[in-house]
Amino acid sequence: MVELTRQLYNPSTTLQNLLNLPLPAASDAPARSLKPLVRQRRLGDVRDAMIAVLREEGGPLKTAEIYDRVGQKLEAPIGYQHVKNFLNHRSRGERQLFERVGFGRYRLLDQF
């Protein structure tokens, strides 16, 4: 602790020179707005795209194929785990959308 305090009271000449530099002048131009790096999707966009992809195919697809086609349809990157978990979750229970027909293969239920 003593060394740290001593360093603060006795800065090196390089640090002293940096601290003495003038600050840049503030510009009068309005700050430009930055686009977000990740486009926010509406809730359900991925689900709707998954349903559309499976409806277009008419038969079962592998999880990786669904993932690729949904990414192309949305024209934006999506998480593989998001697709995988959604397929797994919505292929059982009362609110079933998909049917698991084999290991990693899903098809859209007939009611959709």
C-alpha cells in the first residue's frame, strides 16, 4: 500500500507529460447515432420462421437444417441452442407444435 501511495505522489515523467497534454476540443456537430450490433427481433419471429420452414418442407428436417434455413429466412444470425431448445420444448406437452420423428429430426404437426 505504501508503494502505491508513493507512486501516485511521484509520477514518472512520461505520465506527467501525458497528463499535461491539452484535451481535444468538443465539436459542435451532433453526435452520430450508432446502430445496435444485434438487431432485436420481435418475440415469436424465430418460432414463425421455424413453422414456415417446416411447412415449406412438408416433411421432417434435421435440427441443423432447420437452423440454417431459419437463419436464411430471417437474414440474421440466430443461436443454434435457441432453435434446438425450442424444438425440444415444443415437441412435447400440451402446447406441442412439432413432432420428434427421430434423433434430431422434427416435423410440423398436422394441425399447423
